[in-house]
Amino acid sequence: MAFQRPFLIILKREEPGQPWGFRVSGGADLATPPRVDKVADGGLAALQGMHEGDLIIQVGKHNVQDLTEARINSLLAQPAKRLEVFIVR
């Protein structure tokens, strides 16, 4: 198995409603690790180097490995202007 390198990706948006530019699938309820399912071309996530297939381990101060998919997506839906996401690839 290859070594998975951790990355911190910091996303900043101008307006609270602006999309982060990525979609997550997986969670404890689905028995699959949370991962980036889709990255929008030219979106904030793509511009900061997020890739489809990246495993998400933390959103802000929340370890997401034991959270449901719905809970992870609710963390991402917060109206903050800044989002820190720890991923491994």
C-alpha cells in the first residue's frame, strides 16, 4: 500500500453563498470513508488543488471519519467565508 500524504486545503470565498466547488460522498453510515466525489472545474476547491478521490479526514476542527455523510455535508454547508479541510491522497 502506498503512503498517503496529508494536505491542508484552505478555501476562502467572497460571499457566504458562494460554492466551495466540491462534493463529498461517504461517511460512517455508508461504511465508506468520506471522500471528494466531484471537484468543479475552476471552482475554489480546484484552484486550491483538491482532487476527486481525496480522502477527507477533517473539516475545520471536526474529525469526520466517524461522522455520517449528512453530518459532513452540514459542516460544509455552514455560511463561513473560510474552510479548512484536511485530506490525504
